Amino acid sequence: MDRDVRRLDAIRALRSGLAATITRLLMDCTAPVYWLRVGRGVAEDPVDNGTVFFIDMGAGPIALTAWHVVDGYRQAAALYPDLGCWLGSIPFNPSERLIAEDRLLEIATLRVSPAEIAAIEKVAHTAPSWPPRIPQPTKGVFFGGYPGTAKERVSGGFIWDLAHVLETAYSVHEDHITIKFERESWVCNDLSRPPPPGFHWGGVSGGPVFAFRDGSVVSWQLAGLIYEFNVGLEVFFASTLSSVTPDGSILPSPRRLTRTCI
């Protein structure tokens, strides 16, 4: 499709309420996970953070995030005996909640109860079928998460701002998706101001990727999980979820990749 036509279609869709809809979808099923030292009784800035999203594939809700988010917590916990971790506003220890993890796929699955999801005013995304289909190349995708720079300290914790992007799938593979920023084609609105070049996306890892599907009405389906951002190229990388089973176990993968993670 001609780029100008795509842009006009995007403008019409956003003005019709699509922007608000996808923003709400992302906010409803995602939460920040962060860890900080609390031993001196005064909460410091987080040592690090990431994003989790909640999903129910038919066997009850679980949480998904990037593998290096969980591993980052483990490494910090080994260094700091006074480390505490929170999921949104509730205490949460990723190591104790681990169902399965795969370093090569960059995926970790975690136990979480419906009561805990409700306590932080979130809901689990319900997947109508599993595993999800991979996105169609050049078709629209949207994703979001919680950068470490997008937070505000308040009494008792932090308020985190969701950062989200509507783009197209630049290339699609069986095990991963690349999403390249095309700033010249961006359409922005009151709900989403464009991030400047060089914006620090650290913390978005673990956020979900949804893909638009062709059809007579606008629809979308969960497609992947963000694990990396290349600042210079402005390219996001996401793992597909075909190896994740409804109970949270992860099928083995032959992939052997080296990555720089966010």
C-alpha cells in the first residue's frame, strides 16, 4: 500500500478512537516491575526495572516478561541483601514466582494470582487461541512498557508512565520480530507525543507486542514480547510466543543468538 494512503488510514483510525483503545489495552494488561535497596529505611531510586504483562491462555493467568529482566533481579539480589522488589504497588519476588525461563528465547513466565492482578488494578489479556500467529510483514503492530526514566516518586512508591508505539512489522521470523521506527510516517495525537531520538527505552523489556489483523473490522492479536532496542538504528526486537504453553512452561528452542538487552 502507498505510504501516503497508509498515513491517511492511520490518521482516520486514530481520530476515530483507536489510539485511546490500544492505549487502554496496553495499560490494562501491563505493569512495571522494579527493585531497589530498602535496608536503610529510605527508598532509593530503583536499581533497575522492567515490564511484565498478564495473560490467560486458558489455564489461568500468568505473567510474562523478558528473561534478562528476571536475571537482572537475581544478579542484583546477590549483590544487595536489602533488595526489595515490587510489581506495580505490591511486593513481588520474581525468583520465587518463576515457572519457566529460556535465555535464548528471552522469555520468562511467572506465577501471579488473580487477586494480585486485581490489587494493582490490572486485568489479564485473554488469548482467544494459542499459540498466536506471527504478524504479517509491513502490517501494523503496537507495543508498550515502562521506561525507567518515566516515573515519579510519590508517598509509598512510584507512579510509572506507559510509553507506547504504533508502528509496522519491519521483518518477521518464526522466532522473532523486528520493528523499525519510521519517524517520517508517524502520526501523533494528544495521547502520545513522539519520543526524541536517543530516548532511553530501558525498562520496556517484557512489554507485549500486538499485531493488527486483516479483516472487515479492526482487530488485533498478541504477537510477541519486547526484549531489545538498538538506539542507533531505532529498531525494537521482540520474541514470538509460539514456544510458550498455556500453563507457562516453555518448549525448548534451537536458537543461539547473542543480544544486547534493554
